[in-house]
Amino acid sequence: MPTQTDRANGVLLGLACGDALGRPVEFKPPHRIAEEHGRVTEMLANGTHRQPAGTITDDTELALCIARSLDEEGQFEPEAVADGFVEWYDSDPFDIGGLTAATLRRLAGGGDWDEIGLEEWKHLPEGRNAGNGSVMRCAPYGVAFHSNMDDLVTASRVSSAITHADPRCQWSCVVLNVTIAGLLNDDDDPLGTALDLAEDAPAEVREAVTSIQNILSGDIDPNTVDLKNNGYVVTTLQAGLYHGLTAETAEEAIIDAVMMGGDTDTIAAVAGAVAGARFGGEALPDRWLNEITETDELTELSHSLASDTFGVSEDAEKMVATGKLDFQV
């Protein structure tokens, strides 16, 4: 059985492995991936975004921004996280989501971190307002706050709202992070714990998570759950949890997520973070980790996040306590 330290390491490394394995085939349908590559088991060069093999995308890069901020600040300080996002945005990344780009562009111009995300969300139509751009990056909080569920819920919601304020995004981050924390803590029912703490989550989020819990308990046939490969936060959470929690190995979880096609890097990043928490970093293939330039930094940060004690800033607590993030979709 992996140690808690190895599980924590697996979260960040699993996220990066899923991201990098899925990047070259992002946006392709599953049949096209199979025709061109068979089963994607190796890091591929070129493809989508035309990058070298093992290249991470915004999923891992933004997770690194969060992990670095936690390590440097010693707590969740949302303004510092937002500043890190803006610094990354200014580096002209090759991959960035539309809502993230719009929000960070305004933040770079001097906007307030606790206002811009809410303002951007309000004018987006349904179908474009609940993407997976925050759930893909949020896993470092599951490691840092694995022993403090109240702070984990706060950090997950507030951090999401910097760019993705929709309640489905906020609570998907909560569910993912509580699940990761539960796995680190050897919780027998991490999804049940996540549902208990996310009792105020939108119905779509709770239904998606309950479907995975029912699969794990044997109450429903997994073939009856229609997993989707699009960028909607709820379906990304559902697919990531499914692969991360049902696969026999971490490698299988990530590969199966990539083979879904569509938003391959993000679905596989979520699945990889969950599978990494289950099986540990040592279960991830060396042939993948050796291709990822950021492996050493991710390992060092995971150790710091798992071993130190973190809190949340007064600004973050206030944003939740005042109900600023409580609204209906």
C-alpha cells in the first residue's frame, strides 16, 4: 500500500502525466485516435499544439502556479494565486481556455481578483459559462488541505471563482479535492465524504458524482452511465472520477481517459490526479515521468504540500462567509 507521501506525489505527477499524454491528441474523436495511434501508451510529439513529447499544458502549468503560491505564502492567499496566474498569462502560453484568458487579461490590466471572475461569468450564456478550466488545476489544494476539510472547501471554491465562478465549477473543485484528500487519508468512502461536504452543490454535480458512487458500490452497471468527452466541468469531473476510481492501475486510468478523445488532456489530468492519489507516484511509469521536464519540481512541491500545515487568508474566508459565491445557475 502506498504511503501518504507517495499518494500526494502521485496526485501532482498523475495530473501532469494525464495532461502530457493527452495533449497531442486533444480535440480528436476516439476513432481517429485509434486509427492514427492505436492505444496511446507513450508520450507523443507534435500533434495538437505541435509540442515535444512530454509537454504539459495549461492544466499542469496552472496547478503549478497554485502549488508554488501555497508553498511560498504558507497559506491560500487568493490574490497571490491570481498574481501567479497573471504572470503565467503574460508568458504567452500556447494553450489557454477562453474564459481563463478573458479573466486574466482583465486582471493583468489591474482588475480585482474577487470581482473579475464574477463579472465575466455573469455575461456568458449557458453552455459557455461552466467549463473545466478550474477543476483541471485545483488538485494541489486536495494535498495541502487533506487534513482540514473546512479550509479545503473554502480554498477550492474561492480559487475556482478567480476565473470560473459558476457554482458547478466551484463545487466540482470541492468534490475532486475532497475525493483526493479522502484517498490520501485512506477514507473508505471518499465520494460519500465529498457528497456530504458538497450538499449545497448544484444538482448536476451531485447526480454525476452519485452515478460514480453507485458504480463503485455495484448498484448500477457502468455501461449505463454515458460518459462524455467535452469541456463541460460536470462531465469532466464525472469521467475523471470514473477512470481514476475504477481502473486497475494508474497507467490504465490515464490511458483510458485519453482514449475517450475530445478534451483529452483535461479529462486525463483529472483522472491522473485521482489515480495518483489511489496508487501513488511510484505506480506511474518512469517512461512518462522521464519525458516531463517538471517532474522534479512537482515532486518537491508535493512533499511540501503534504507535510506542511496551511490555512486560508481572511480574504478567502470573507468571500465565502458573506455569501458572495452563493448564487443559482
